[in-house]
Amino acid sequence: MSEVDFNTLQSLGLAQQSTATNTSKSNSDLGQGDFLKLMVTQLNNQDPMKPMESGDFLGQIAQFSTVTGIDGLNTSFSEFASSVSNDQALQAANLVGRRVNVPLQAGVLTAGGSIDGELTLPTSSPDVSINITDQAGQIVQTIPLGTQSAGPVAFSWDGKRSDGTVASPGLYNVDAKARIDGQNFELDTQISADVDSVTLGGLGKPLQLNLSGLGSVPFSNVSRIF
């Protein structure tokens, strides 16, 4: 098959010389209509002694269709991802002002408030307890929870020290322990916290919940909503 030069394409109206940049479509872009016109031009200008094979013709059509299909798929996927992101943003926005449980080892004690949360026991235990410590590492209060069955176990600290005085508002560490089969185990805790605001991470990035006094956590970390 002979090559089609630029002048031939110009005479057929398939190409034009331009110095200006087209903001809506680049001169290098090839649309479906342009592709079909180019195929007709190839057929009209082919070497009679070496005509274009039908397989080559169909192969070029298949390649172009594949590229067009991928482009359409990418567009559809981007629209779908954007829709999902918007839905998640609306859901997360509804959490502002509400309380959620998130995996943390510390909680904020407000004036007259409490630190609440829960732990999850992998199996039953005859001795479960919570140690509340201040930022200096000093134990402020120990909360005995006694015998507990496997599963979630709720706990609450009313803000009082071991001597009965009220602790100052601030950040306190929460350490959960359980005796299982004669051994002591430390357990992860889920702390209840207030949602102050939501940060949108953008496409492909997780939504962040900004918790009062505790920083931000991914929306996917929320285990319970109150």
C-alpha cells in the first residue's frame, strides 16, 4: 500500500494547515469520522498491484474500536468514581456533630464529661480491667469490669480519680487488659469521640473525620455511629 502524503490529505479535506491552537480539540486527535475518511483515502490511493488485504483493513478497524472503547470506559469509570466520592461526602457530612467509635488508645475528658468506648474480647475472661493514665504515664483510675463473655464490652470513665477527686479536662490514655487462660493480654480499644468536621480527600483518597481534640481518622475506621 502506498503512503498518503500531507498534500493528498489536504486535497481531500482530511487535513489543514493551522498555526492557531484549537482549545476544544487538538489537531493530532483522530475522531471516528476522521478515521473512516482516512480508511477510504487509503483504499482509493492503494497500489493496484498490491491491494490492501481485507484482514489488514478489519484489523485497523478493530484497533481503533478498541482504543475508542477504552477511552469511553475510562470516562464512564471516572464519572462513577466521582459519583461514589460525592455520595461518601454526603454521608460523612451527616456525621458532623455526632459521636462515633474509632480505634484509639486515648480519649478527651471534657469538664463534667466522661470517656466512653468499648473493647472486643476474643474469648471469655474472668478478669477484664481498664487503666486510665495521664500524659505523664501516671495511673489516674482503674476500672474493673470483672468477668466478661467474648465479644464487645462497653466501658466508661466518669472523670474521677482513684481518690474521688475530679480529674482535669484533657487527653488521657486508655489501656484495656484481660486475663485469658492464665495470661494477661492487652486489648485494643474503640473510643467514642465527637465529629467536628469532615475533610474531603479527593478522588482516590479517603475521607477524613476530624475528631474533637483527637485529630483526624479515615472514615473507613468508624466502627459505630451514635
